[in-house]
Amino acid sequence: MSADPYSKDVHERDLAVAIINQLNLSADTVQKIRESMQQTGISFTDAAIALGLMTTEQLHDIIVAQQRSERDNVSMVESAMRKMSLRRSFVATEPQGHAAASKRLIIAHDAYSPRSEKIRGLRTELQLRFGTTTQGTIFAIVSAGPSEGRSQLAAELAIAFAQLDRRTLLVDMDFRSPQQHLLYSANNDAGLSQAISGDGDPYIFAVEGFPKLNVMTTGPLPKNPLEVLSAPTLENLIKGWRANYDYIICDTPPVTPYADALAISRLVSRVLLVTRAQHTQHADVREMLRRLTATNTEILGSVINNF
């Protein structure tokens, strides 16, 4: 087996993701590479070259671009990382504000409606898939495009899990078109963006009528959402959340126009797919699944919205 000359500089998994994205490899092609890796014991990069899918020149260009991106991300957050650590205060589990579930969140106002029953049924199915863990369970709600009910489902599931008397955190990671502050009638002056950048402590809301539920809104929208979501600080935040909450649900931007949800999926490792009947295109779903393959995330299931 030949050693990968770049393995000291670039993590193999991150490099594999970059290769898949840069070369626009299909799910079938990625599977062929993995089969070659299993059969020969070589790395992802070596397998891709051996199968004729990539030249060494292309690999060099991808690595240079990857290293440049990593240097930019480090320089952007290193000052914040100097000021922050994984101490408990960094997680800030005590609410700083109050929110209230809007009328759009039917499960908060009519526990016996057909939709509320379906949300609780979905909650049960998810619990069966989660298994047992000593850390809090985190997953993201993702969809191919906008207006597919992703944010509302995230908000409703957060209420459903909190109703189990389990500490639940809903995090709005949609820096493109955030909705959770609207669904929970909360201001959006402070939130996740400051927590990641180091400009302030994580600001969370307590939700009236649901003592086990906290909500973190996006806060001011950054100019570079993907870079912010790729910062090491977010990974540290997630570790803190998992130590302090039983369930953490992440709302994300749509997958088709942005790569934000892919970065989030790689961090949380579990996603629930959402589509909308008579709205979501099959081609968009296939493309979403192809892009999610590169993140090695577990797909918990899919939900079809009818509205």
C-alpha cells in the first residue's frame, strides 16, 4: 500500500469530501471507490486515482484549495478560540430570555389534533432509531429546497421531545432564512452566530409552558454562513450541548442551493429528511442524497409534508 504523501497535512476524510464535491462524483461512483478501498486496503485518494477517476494533478489542486480554506477558517476563528474553552459557562444552559410558541405550532396549543398525534408518532419512531447513549442525542432536519416545512417540523419535534420531560434544545442553524425566532415569537438580536464567533455567550430562550425546552436562534446573520458553520467553535458547542441536553434538534438551510446543511450534517452525524408532496422534485431529492453521502451521516428516515 502506497502512503498518501498528503495525509500529514489534510485529514483523509475531509479530503475525500472535497474530492467528491470538486469532481461531482455520483453515489454509485463513491461506492465503487469504497469497494476498491475494502478490497485493496488503500486510501480513498489512491483508490480514486487507481480507478482513473482523478489524476495526481487534480488531487494536487484539490489539496491546495482545501489547505487554503482550512487556513482561512483557522485565521477567522483563532482569536475567538483564545477567549473560549469547553467550560460549562461556555454552554450557557440557563435561559437569558423568554419565548412563546406561535399559533403555527399546533402541538403546543392542541395536543389532540391529528397533526399533534403524527408528530408524537414520529418522535417515537425516532427514539427507536436513536438507541442508547450516555450523551445527548443530536440530529438535523434537512430538505432539498425551501418552503418544504423543515423549520416547522423542527420546532414541533422540539416540543414533542420536551413533553417527555427531557431537556431539549432547538438550535436554528439556518443563516440564510431563519424561522425559529418567528415560530417562537422571540427576538433575534443574539444567538448562535455570536456563540460561534466569540462575540458573546450562547443566548438561549426558555419557552412558556414547556419547562424542559430551550431555543437558540441564529442571532445576527453572518456574511459568510458556510465558513462560520465550519468553524471549530461549533464542534465545541455541540459537545457542550450533548453534555447538558437529552435531545438537540438543528434547523438547517435547504441543501440544493447551499452547502451549509452538509457541514452541519457532518458534525451531527444524523439527519431527518423532509420533502413536500406535490412540491419537491425527484431530481432535487436524488441530488440531496448524493451530496449527503459525502458527509457519512446517518439518515434516520424521511417525512413527507402535505400542506
